Amino acid sequence: MAKLDPAQFVREVRQEVGRVTWPSRKETLVTTGLVLAMSALAAVFFLVVDQLIQLAMRLVFGIG
């Protein structure tokens, strides 16, 4: 069984964080904008599909 050494763990974590390639501010903003736009597009798509299904159900069952 490996011995647990919290100090060594923290050193290794800091070393790994130093190797990470962080995105630039511009990359982060562009990616965030794309995620928000795609989320809005998906929301509109599902709203339209839901309305069409609702309309079809009303026609089929004669409700409303």
C-alpha cells in the first residue's frame, strides 16, 4: 500500500497546474458566446417542436 503524503500531493498538484495551457481571455469569451448562442438556439428549437406537438395533440384529441 502506498504511503499518503499530503505535502507531496500538494507539490505534485502545483507542478501539474503549472503544465496546464490556460485559454486566453479572447478564447474564453468566444467559447462562452458560442455556448450561450447554441443554448438559445436549442431552446428555440425545442419551443417550436413542443408547440407543434401540442397543436397536433389538440387536433387529434379535439381539446381546446
